[in-house]
Amino acid sequence: MTERLARSRDIAWQLWDPIGLADSEALCRESRAADEYDSYMLHVAYLLRHGVSIADCVAYLVTIEAEHMGLGTREDTHARAERTVRAIVDL
């Protein structure tokens, strides 16, 4: 795994984690669920590299959480998505 992917995985688990995997059964990076969010983080990085706005990337993560994962929106959904995207920008 590349360092950038590892860092984006850490961002996803620490800042986004809509399913709450980081809290369940003390899952760690080596678990089978470790890569649960990788494709979403890689897609956000791809979008940002291709000029998609931060707001649109945030909307993407909100949609993934609310619709694709079927979790709906919570009070902190948008804020977690925005913190996540901004952290990926900083990579």
C-alpha cells in the first residue's frame, strides 16, 4: 500500500467513518474491514486532481453515506464529509 493511500485511509477512519467501524470491536488497520472506505477516498482524490470543487466532493461523500450506504443524514454528516475532503486536499 502506498503511503498516500495509507494516509487517506487514516483520514477516512478518523474523520469520516459513517458506519462507525473504527469503534466496533476494536477494528484495526489490519482487519478485513480496513479497506472499507478506500475506494471513496481514492475517488475524492481523483475528483480533486481533476478540478472538481471541494463542495462537490463533500456532496459526493454525503451522497455515498446517505444514499449508497443507506444511512441517511445526521447532524454531523456534512461536517464530517467536509473535514475529510479538506484533509485529502492537504495530502
